[in-house]
Amino acid sequence: MPQDSGTRTLISQAQLERGRGRIIYWTLLAVVVVGFTLVFIGPLYWMVTGALKSGQEIAQTPPSLFPKDPQPQNYVDAWHNLDLAKLLFNTFYYATGAVLFQLVLDTAAAYSLSKLRPVFGNAILGLMLATLMIPAMVLIVPQYVTVIDLPILHLNLLDSPFAIWLPLVANAFNIFLLKRFFDSIPEDLMAAAFVDGATPLRTLWSIILPMSRPILGVVSIFAVTAVWKDFLWPKLVMPSPETRTVSVGIYAFAGGTPMNVVIAASVIAAIPTVVIFLIFQRNIMSGLTTGSLKG
């Protein structure tokens, strides 16, 4: 009887059932899993333990694997000396605004391209996706020129949250993700809503958005991490110490601050994004892998 195509793998089941094949398979699997775990967890472990070391210990060569004399006070010094509460609040504020702008405008754009199908919609989507091929560094200069003198309105947006929010709104990748998800929603639901007299906006609010919570969660996570990890753009458009993000603030204080305290500040700054991922990892995976809906 031919083997079911749905169960075919790189290694046949017969080979896995043999003693030698099973040992080789599980050995390679263990090596790969442990290797990738060390690659990803290693820098995080070094950062967390480095923040507990003294200045001399963290600078020694070769570095020590464990802190000889743990100093939790480094975290307290980082919190107070670098004013991390203010920096984290600024970053959270910018991230919240970016999420709201992207959820409203990117969702509207994706819904229009997916369900309303405007004239030249495919051409517009193609041009939007083509912008993903442009290196981000190339756009820094024109974006900065736009921020210091906003066309038509002639406003200077330096030290304004809109300098961070507006460039993030037209995110081609997020629009593509949303459109792909909206495409998987059956047209029968749309037709039924129109028969009942629902307007396109009402259909979006009552049908599309409730079914799109996983992908909306993914877009929200992407928006938060984009703001949280960005450095160059906030450094250019937020020159005032009162408006700095956490990454720019840590860099600004790094020159006259002990390295162990700077590392402790980096650990504190990384905690929110790690916690968000651990909480919403199932939503992220389900949103990225959802490709179709069964009626």
C-alpha cells in the first residue's frame, strides 16, 4: 500500500524505527535544539549576569560565567541614575500611539484593498510592497527633512510624538499581513451583511474586526517592538532629554556611567518586550499562521 502523502517526512518511518537511525535522529535533534537555544539565550544570560558584576569583573578577560560577588544594587542605581521611569514612560507613550495609528489606518487600508477592491488596488499594493525593498537608512534623510518642515502645514515636528508616529503609520508589511488575513474571510459573510443593509464600515466593525483579533494582536506587537528597539530615528527627532526614548536615554548616559550599571539599565529596558512576547506568543503564532477560515 502506498504511503500517505500527508505523513511523508525527510526521514522515513522505517529508518526512525531502527536502533541506529533513532539514535542519530534524536542526537542531531538535541544538538540543533541545544545549539539554537544557546545562541538565543546566551546574550540574554550574559546581559542579566553582567548587570550583577562589579566594574572590574565585567571588564576582565576572559569573562566569568557567574558573578563572583552579585551586586543587585546595580539595578537600583540604573533605575535612579538614568531616570528609567521617565524613559520607559516616554517609550510606552510612543508605542501606544503607534499601535493606535497603525490599527486604525493600516486596517482601513488593508480592508479597502481586500474587500472593497478599489480601482488600481493591485497596483497600489504592489507599489507599497516595493517599498520594502528600499533600505531603511535611505529613507532617513527625506523623512527628517519632512519632519522639520511638514509639507503644506509647515510645522516642525521635532520633539513631537507625531515625528515617531507618522512614519510608522504607512507600514507596508503590516498592511500586507492584514490584507492576507482579510482575504481568508469568506465572501459569503460580506454578502450576507450587505443583504442585511450593513454599510462597509459597519461590516468592518461588526464582522471583520471581531474575526481578526489574532492578526490585530500581531500588528500591535510589531508596532510596540518597532518603537521599543528603534534608536537612530528617535535620536534624530527627539533631541530633548525630556522626550527621549529608553534606548536613546541609555546611550546618552552611557558615557559617564559604569558599564555594569548601563547593562542593568538595558536589562530593565528589555523586560517589557520579553514579558509581552511571553504573554501573547500564542496569539502571535496563530495570527501569523492563519491562512484560511472554514465556513
